[in-house]
Amino acid sequence: MPRSSSPTSGVPRFVRRPLARWRQRLRTVGRQRHVWSAQWRAERDLERVVLGDHPILVGPWCSEVGYEVLYWVPFLRWVMAAYRVAPERVTVMSRGGAAPWYEGLSARYVDAFEFVSPDDLARRAQAGTHKQIEPTAFDDALGRRAAEALGLQGMRQLHPAMLFRWLGPYWSGHETLGFAERHTRHARIAPPTDLPCPSLPDTYVAVKLYAARALPDTAEVRAQVDALLSALAERLPVVLLETGFDVDEHADWRVASGTPVIRVRDAMTPRMNLALQTQIIGGAKLFVGTCGSLAWLAPLLGVTTIALFTDPSFLHAHLHFARRAYGRLDAGAFHPTDLGGLIAAGLSVTARVAP
């Protein structure tokens, strides 16, 4: 049977190699043209929302906390500066009392839990529509109800999907870190100080742990985390940031019985849980948590942070971005900590050193 010939069969090798490189470059340019075209469309759609003097509803943000504090809020700061949008035109809609994160960006904050319940968001997450890559009927209904309640005539909506369209090329590897940095503005966040809260020690460690792809709930990982919490509790009081309810796919970590911790779950309400957690983290000497979610917030509050993970494959872009952002601010020290090495070596977090 005759061997099938390739398009370059019979072509001398010294020609084939440059030809292959040229074809590869053409494919790269083709992919980049697609990215540039999508970026142009996103820029055009953003201008349609922000240019003019009409009111703007930013949100509703109902997705992951980590994306909100590390990307969404800094992206909004860039939008407001780049397009000279007056805060008086802007109403922000998030959930859980996240208003402190948006300080200076808007004239008003409205909470999604005024219109929906935590169970509504939990069902949405379980259905796989938690990440707001595209506007949904749920988001549209929330926006309309907020606009009616606040009397926002002629309101246009800056939906979180714009963030995913704008920074998607960075997360997929088609754009550089510099691209993401040019379209975000990070700033320190001032925590609230006047929310009702159980009496806490003057010095304590705030802990927020949940199972995730980066920190799976396995026996090996649990042994490491339990040992770390026990060692911390010997040094300082440990305040556990449990909420007692789920609004996304991140359920509270089950801390080993016998570990001395201070629980504040009874003070948590859906409407203000993020605000209260922000206040508690802001008063802590140290924050320890799963790498993601509030671990991205704590450095912006000026708190030294230990972010735990065992699988960095989902975190590379975020870690690189976060380290650069925190390095430009007077942020708290950020220490991503891979427990996978200890597990591979059969070791445990047990050694004590002088503080």
C-alpha cells in the first residue's frame, strides 16, 4: 500500500523546517487575531455601558469571593478611572455586606440578599451557573428589582460577564500578566470596625478553611491542616470564620474535635457575613486559609496571610497576579504554602520555632 505523502514530502529539509516555523507563526497570529477581535468587541460593549450620564448598576456580583476581591473590584477601579465615571452615577450590587470592598467606587451599595435568599444562590451554584460568564435571567431579574427599588431611570448594567470577557485571555494564557495589570487597579481596603461581634482577644489568628480543588478534603490533607491548627492554637487564640450556611460550592471545613478554637458562627447572618468576616480578619495578627476566597482579601487589609494548597495547577495565574499586586501596595505579607511537599515526604506540620 503506498505511503501517504505529506504536503512537504519531497521538499528539502533546509526548506521544510523554516516552512514549519512559518506555519506555526501563522497559526499563532490567527489565534491572536481572534483574541484581539474579542477584546475590541468587549471594549465597544463597555463603552456603551459607561459613556454618557445615565445611572449604572454594577453587578449583581453573586460569584466567588476570590474573583471579586482579586479581579472584579480592581477591574472596576480601572474602568472608573479610564472612562472618568463619576461615583455618583454608580450603584454597586453584591451580597453578604461586601460594601467595604467597594469604598470610593459608588454612591450606593445594594445587597442582593434584599431580594433573594442564600438558598437561591446555593441552588444556583449547585446548578453550575455560579460563575457569571454570561448574564442570566436570574441576574437580569435582580438588576431590574434593584433598579425599581432605587428608582434608577434609564439604568444600564455593567455585568460581571464583562470581567470574564476582558481578562479571559489572561486566564487562558493568550495574554500576559502585564495585560491583566494594565486593566486593574488594586488598593488597600479598610475593614469595618463597628459591626456587632462576639468579644475577641486583643491578638488572634483568623482562620477560613474550605475544601476545594486546590485543597481537597483527603485524609492526608486533613492531617496536615489539623496539625497546623493545633500548633497555631498553642501560640495564639484561633478564631474560626465559619458561617453555618452555604451560598456557593465552598462548604466550611470540619475542624478536628478537641482543637481549641473560638467560633463566631452565631454572629453570622447571610446579609452581613462578608462584612463581619472582613472586620474580624482586619483585626487579626495573622490569617490562615485555603488559597482562594478570603485569602486574596486578607493582604489587602494589611494582614499577614498564609494561603494553603496542595494542587497549584488551578492557581498559577492567580498567584502570579496576586504577588505582583500585593508587592505594589503596602499590603500584608502573602505566603502561599504548598502542603503537598510535606505529604510527599511523609512529614507533618509539628515543628515549633521561636516567634
